[in-house]
Amino acid sequence: MAERTPWSLGNALRGMFGRRTIDETTWEDLEEALITADFGPDITEEIIEELQAGVERYQVTDPRDLKRMLRETIEERLAKFDPTLKLSARPAVTLVVGVNGVGKTTTIGKFAKFLRNHGMTVVVGAADTFRAAAVEQLATWAGRAGALIVRPQHEGQDPASVAYQTVEVAQRDNIPMVIIDTAGRLQTKGGLMDELGKIRRVVEKLGEVSEVLLVLDATTGQNGVSQAEAFIKYAGVTGLVVTKLDGSAKGGFVLAVQERTGLPIKLIGQGEGIDDLTGFTPHVYAEKLVG
């Protein structure tokens, strides 16, 4: 049996595909399972219609074949987006954005460790200068990851200048990977987006920005996407990081958020540990999700 995870479709599918035949109850139960897993009503309807057409076309009667078809359908939809991290520039600069509370700072620490595990030296820039606690928390996670950190030189330092200094350090010391933390909240959305734009412009005086990763919390589901839409619209986001999948039965959110935003999932967080952030592979995810 495939390894089960807390974000799989779980018992609902296990019971459903253990039956002898495919009937109306199968479709009703499948619809409920997909909705519960946060695929959303539109994607759920599309998946079921596609599966029903396949069952009719190929005269499928074995629920185990339907399970395989479901897994293949989900994988095919996930694979429409390229999850590859574009980090070939030197230094490769990644801006990490997102609303406060989604696990942005811890994600940066885990991402630094992810890169360190691949043999890369990393420097982290603490450009969320509006919260002193954010700088200290980031320093803790950078230390755990074995990454260097560039802190604000004084209270209230301009975030863009911290980002600039971080890239300068990377260039001076030949550090290939730069991760820059950013604020998740200011007085107005406009102010926040202006600040992120300024950080990007300042960094680009030294070189290109390779990735802008938006952190989303799987447990907040579609509401989390709504909260983050300003980032998607204005911050030049290139990819998504979905966190807290370990504590969520909402694994379908991964497909729903890609299709809603048009942005690829590039990293997923599945636990609290420093090594619990991994690259996203559609085949592996679909296999674990469906079982």
C-alpha cells in the first residue's frame, strides 16, 4: 500500500475504491471527498466529468481502475505548471513574500537548509525591518540552516538597503544563493507593494532577481489565496510555496491554487522540522494524495 500522509484523500477513497463496482454512490462519494480536500467546486466538477467520460468510453467497471484514472487526471493537471526553481544566476536572488502568519520566516530557514543540502552556500537578508521579532526569528532559523545573515544595521533601516547589502555580501564573498525576507504587512496594501517594488528595483541594480516566491498556508485554503492576491498582482510572483500540508486534509488546495493563480507550486512544506521543505513533483504528489 502506498504511504499515507495526513493530506491524502484518506479513508473516503480507500472505502470507495474497495467496492466491487462503480455506481451512482461512487460518484457522490468521490465528489464529497474532492470538495472536502479543497479542490474547489469547479475543479471537482471538471474532474468528475472527465472521469465519467473515461469510464463510459472504456467501459470501466473496476473501482481500482477508476482510482488509477483519478491519480493520472490529477497528475496531468498538476504537470501543466513547471515546478523548476530558476536559480542559475550567480548570485541567485530569491525574494520571499506573503502575508504575516503563513510561516514565511520559518519557510526561509527551511529553504536555506534545502539549498545547503544541495551543497550551496546561502546568505539571508532580514529585510522585514518593521518587526524586530522577525529579524531575531530569521536569525535563529538561518543559524539552524547553516546560512549567513545580513541584519539591519540600525532600527527602522530601509528594507531595500538591507536587501542591497545582502546581495553585495553575496557578490563580495562569492555566495551563490541569496534569500531575502520581506514584510508581510504595512499600513496599506499599496504601501506594502510599493516597498516590495523598491526592494526589487534596488536589488536589480546589482543583478537579476531569480525568483519571487509567495508563501501560502494550506490550512487557510482558498481564503489564503484571497489574502495574497495583491502579492500575486503586484509583486511579480514567479512561484508558490505551500506550507503546513502536514496539518491539513486539504491536499487538493495544491491543484486549486495553481489553476486559480496560474502560478506553479515550487516547494511544499510538510512538517515542522528544518528539513521538512521539499521540491514539488506532480507525480509523487498525485501518488501520495490518491494513494
